Amino acid sequence: MGGYESILLTVITAATPLLLAAIGELVVERSGVLNLGVEGMMIVGAVLGFAGAQATGSAYIGALCALGAGMGLALLFGFLTLHLVANQVATGLALTLLGLGLAGMIGEAFVGQPGIRLERLHIPGLSTLPFIGPVLFGQDLLVYLSLALVAGVSFVLFRTRAGLIIRAVGDNHGSAHALGVSVIRVRYLAVLFGGACAGLAGGYLSLAYTPQWVEGMTAGRGWIALALVVFSTWRPLRLLAGAYLFGAVGILQFHAQAHGVAIPSQFLTALPYLATIIVLVMISRNRVLTRINTPACLGQPFVPDR
Amino acid sequence: MRKLLSMAAAAVLSFGVVGAEAADKLKVGFIYVGPIGDYGWSYQHNQGRLAIEAAFGDKVETVYIESVSEGPDAERAIERLARDGAGLIYSTSFGFMNPTLKVAKKFPDVKFEHSTGYKRAANVSTYSARFYEGRYVIGQIAARMSKTGTAGYIGSFPIPEVIRGINAFMLGAQSVDPDFKVKIVWANSWYDPGKEADAAKALLDQGVDVLAQHTDSPAPLQVAEERGAIGFGQASDMIKFAPKGQLTAIVDDWSVYYVNRTKAVLDGTWESTDTWGGLDAEMVLMAPFTNMPEDVANAAKETVEKIRSGKLHPFTGPIYKQDGELAVADGILLDDQAMLGMNWYVKGIDDQLPQ
């Protein structure tokens, strides 16, 4: 395997869980809901994805379980924040705590067991092409799904009526309501979509990235996904760039270390986070950019009859 | 943020330890820094707890609190166990040192065992394991098995414990192949399977063919298996994750020590001591030598035997530092104090030690 090709493959693996979780949260936030429970939905997705694969012997069924697990927690979040109008920030944090605890409890029996890997695609003739073969045609299904989701979300949000409704609900739920849009229903669907994506992202960790279950294996990736959404200023294509940039910096710092580059490893480890902060500062200084893209009703509760 | 969350989680969890006190039973308490499901450090301490239960049956009762962060929470958790009537408490992380001593002062009748620390009291013992002995053994195996003459080493943090391990690994390797090379990357985490896997992939991409790790998850070994490379398990026997890739594993085994110390409390012979045991005390075990030719396995067994009997000491002079300065004179054993504070690389390591 050539050097650059294998680096690229590693970057794709590192970026995919971030991209999956973040693209879901992007839709959630575009509809005006802030769900800070991404980490919790991811970890429950990871453990149930692992469990589903172990029980059935199929990583694909595992991935479906992961998706369902994320949706289950998202439904709970939706019920609390949309129905009962609980504070979204507090509920999201509670969801993360609940998810981490729940996953540890469910996963106790699976510690120390090797998992079932999501198989990589193999297209005869194409997957064996030099360089582009393994990169373009030799990934597992979730990698393609993550890219398709970016394209799909981008198209739906900005080119369809449904997208217009989602953005309208996120920007001004009062007006959307006055126009006859069911704000709560739109937000429910967005939250469920976000949960499904976060669950899948967790499943990707325990089925493809490192096929195993250990407690706390998401290791903060849910929080990174949340940061990426802001980093992208709620634009799907920028999110794609951000996730891959983040993945690439994380991988390249290991290569730099192994090459003996004389930069302190602590600095290299912090580099991706530093990059996020710099971009955040840059975009928040650009008022136009921020104002156009930030969902105006982000995090605000909506009570229909008000 | 994660720290805050885990603290909150620990607070929630600590409400869970309410045990009915039996009159004549010795209650043994454990404080773990991580979840018992980490399959690494805390998992192995919990195996030690289970060994106590197995050895003494209904003469003892054990309780534990997991995921206790190293801070003010620790003192509360330890005190809680003492108040609940524990007669013996194991606090199993370096950062629990001062909280353990504080609580020990308040409860002079309770015995405390603190792992990897250096402060003792009349009712506080310390204990640790000489994992570097195992690392010397795997260094020799790595040098015999590597075709490229270069191993990859995934470090967690550049602290003496980890640096000592890298040095022991290299001294072992150099005893077989004086020109052996090691590439070191720091994950700056004890425990992040994804990151550890990424580090392993980066090392393999740069041409190493043997992996050693001082991080806790089986992820690097899993990567080695997938890429057709070889490596060593950490803390637990990880052969299930790499049936064709694991050569052996350095296993932390606390059960012998834990059973002995618990027995001492039951017999009334417990005294405050400092224990730093290795292969000889069976606190460090080597998993079966697999996936290697018989002569390599036999040589490894021989080295284990020599270390165990005291004939071989990994840090015997002459040992030179990276810059060529003589660190340990010919025939001299490096003393424990120098080993505990080790902050230099041995000659032949082609890497800058992060400061």
C-alpha cells in the first residue's frame, strides 16, 4: 500500500463518525433545536450496534440497531423538550449522562469480546485499481452513506420545499406557525433524524473504526461533532470539509511524530482543537456570515398557542 | 466538559454503594479511577477484587465505586467506604494518594492500600508492579521477530512509568540487535480506542512491523492483526482481539497481592509496607507466547526465568543516555529511586522526549 493512499484511508475512517454525527445535528439545529446529547446518543448507538451484531452475526443489523438506539434517545429528548418544553441545554446534557451510564450498563457483558467488522466493499475490477481503487471503491457502506447524507441534506435544505420549511421553523417559529406549519412536528422529525445519525456514528465506532466495545469509547467525539456544526456555520458542504480537515490533522500529527518532527506532541494533539477555535473566531468576526446562517430560533422553546 | 460529566456521573454512582454491614465479615472496599468495563487498568483491579471473593467466600464482602475522578470526589468516595464499615480499602490510582492519606488519618482502624503512590502511614501501604520487566521481555521478542528492524511504540503520556517502559523495551531489543530502532508516538490519552488505532495505523504506514503500546485498549493490536503485523497486548491477555497478531501480553495481575493482603488483615498480621513486585511476585504475568517460532518463545521464557530468579535485571549497567552520557556504570543496578523518577531515554532511541 502506498503511503499517501493509506494515509487517506485512515483519514476517511477518522472523519466518518464525526461527519455522521454532525450532519444529523446540523439538521436538528437548522430546525431551531439544540441537542447537546450527541455524545450520549452516539455511545448508546455504539453499544447496541455491537450487541446487535453479536446477537445476529451481521454487522449490518448491528448498524440498524445503532440507528434505532440513537432514535430512541432522540425521541425521549423530543418528548421532554418539544412536548414538555424542558430546557434544551439541560436536557441535552442529561441525555449525554444518561447515555454514558446506560451504555456502560448494557455493555458490561461485551467487554473483552472482539466485534464483527462492517465489511469493506469489494467491486471486482474497481476496488483493486491502484490508488483510487481502495479509496473510492473499497470503503464500507457507512462511509458512502455519510457522503450521500451530506449531499442529500444539502439538497433538501436549500433546494426543496421541505428544506425551506425546516429553515423557516428554525429561523422564526412564530411566523412558520402562523403560516400553518406544524413547528413541533417538523422539529420532532429533525430531532429523530439527528438521533439516527448520531446512533449510526456510534455504530461506526464499534463496528468499523475499532470493532470492539469498551466503556466510554466515543471519547468526546460527540462534542467534536457539535463544534463542527458551528465550525461549518450550519452549511453541509463546509461541514464535510471541516470533518475531513479535523480527521486529517488528527492523523497527520501521528505521522509527524513518527517521523520525529521536533514539535511537542502535546501541541500536535491540541492542533485540531486549536484549528476549530481559530475558525470560530474568524467566522464570528464576520457578522454577515454569522447572521445569514445561524438559525435565529436556535435553542428557543416553542409553545404553539402563544 | 468530559471531566465535569464524569464527576457528575461519579457523584450519581457513589449513591449506589450502600451495603448492609454484616457483623463478622471483613468488608473490603475498592475505588477505581475508570469504569470496570475499560478492559485495562480498572478492569484488572476489579479482577483482583473478584479473586478476593473467590478466595475467602463468605468471610469477606466486597464493594467498589468506579469512575471516581482524581480530585475532591476521591476523598468523599474513600470516606464513604470507610464510614460504611470497610475494614480494608484499596485505592487504585496514583491521584488518590493524598485523599487516601487524609481519610486514613480520620479512620486509624481501617487499613488502606494505595496503588502506585509513594506516601505511607501506619495504616496505609503502597504497592505497584514492575511492568518494565515484562517490557524488557517483549523488547527481546520484538527484535527477534521484526523484519524491518523497527518497532512502533504508542505511548500515553511522557511520565516516568511510561519512559521506563520504553527504555526497558529498547534495552531488551538492543540485547538482541544493537541497531534496533523504535518509532514512538504519543497518543496523549490513556484510553481512546479510535485514537490508539489511528496511531497504530500511522506507525504501520511508516514501515514498522511490530507494535508495542502503553495505552489501555485492544485497538492497536486489532489494527496489527488486520494489517498482518504483530504486537503485544497491554494489561490483559488480548489474544481474542488478535489471534494471529498477539505475540504475548504483559498482564497486570493483582490477585495474588490482593488475596495475601486481605488474608493478612483477616489474620491480624497486616502491617504498613511498600511492595514493588514484578515477575517474581506474580504481579506481572506474561500471556502465552504465541505466533512465534519455538526458539524465540524459548528464549523469551528463559529471560522471564532469569528475571524471576534475580539473575537478570533489565537496568544493569553499562547504560548510556541518549546523548552518550553514562547513566549507570558497568555492573551496577539502577536503584528504585532513580527508576521511579526516570526522565531520560537510553541511547539508540531516535526521538525527542517531550518536555
